[in-house]
Amino acid sequence: MAEQTVRDIMSKDPVTASPDMTVTEAAHLIVERRIGALPVIDQGALIGIVTEGDLIMQDVKLEFPSYLHLLDGYILYPPSTARFESELKKAVAASVRDVMTSNPLTIQADSSIEDAATMLVERDVSRLPVMEGERLVGIVSKSDIVRSLIADEE
């Protein structure tokens, strides 16, 4: 039997996002489809990947409003309240382009499963978009690799 390739274990035809999709729309897709990431496609080309981690906006740092403690009461400092509201609106209205990882690490469909496993571990990522030349054909995750190891044992 020929050695398995990434093509044999990948999820084919992955659900994708457009760069102009809102973060909320992307989050709904990830939850509804029970997937961990969306490759981002613009005019047929892979330009990024947005993951669950990106969507919880770990990189969007909101500064909570400052307040003054005066006579056992708290007074919000108005300029910081306005800035907080502005940052919150920006974070919620963000597009996929704002939170995605650009130029994601990819792997070719005919690569070995061992190569995929090595890339995932060495680069500390959970999934890789799978390409056939310049065209996105699938996505392979650490879980796909673990499943292929179990299947080999059976």
C-alpha cells in the first residue's frame, strides 16, 4: 500500500471566509459548522486564516475606563469612558481582515502526513490549509493526524 498523503486525511472543501466578513459572521460560521478555523479567500486566493483564538480577539486589548475614588464613591473619568466605548465598537465591528493571520503556513496535498505533523508541531499551529498548487483544496488538523495514526493501528 502506498504511503498516505495529506490529501488522504484532510477535510476537503473547507468552509472559508472573505476578508470583509465581520468577526461576528465568522464566529457564527465557526460555531455552526463546529470547526476551529476559516481559511480567508480573496478573489480565489488564500490570503489568511482566522481561528477561534483570533475571534476571541486576544490581540484586541481594551483599556477599561479610569475612575476616581472620591468620598467612598467612584466617578468615571469621562475621556477614558469615551475611548473605551470607541475601542469596544471597533472590536465588535472588526472584519476578518483585521483579526486574521495573513500569509498562513500551508502544505501541499501530496505532502506526507509526517511532514504535516512536523510542521504543525514545529510551528505550533493546530491546522494547515492544504493547497494544490495555488488552489485551496482542504485543511488538515492535528486531530486528522491523530485519527490517521489510530486508523493505522486497526
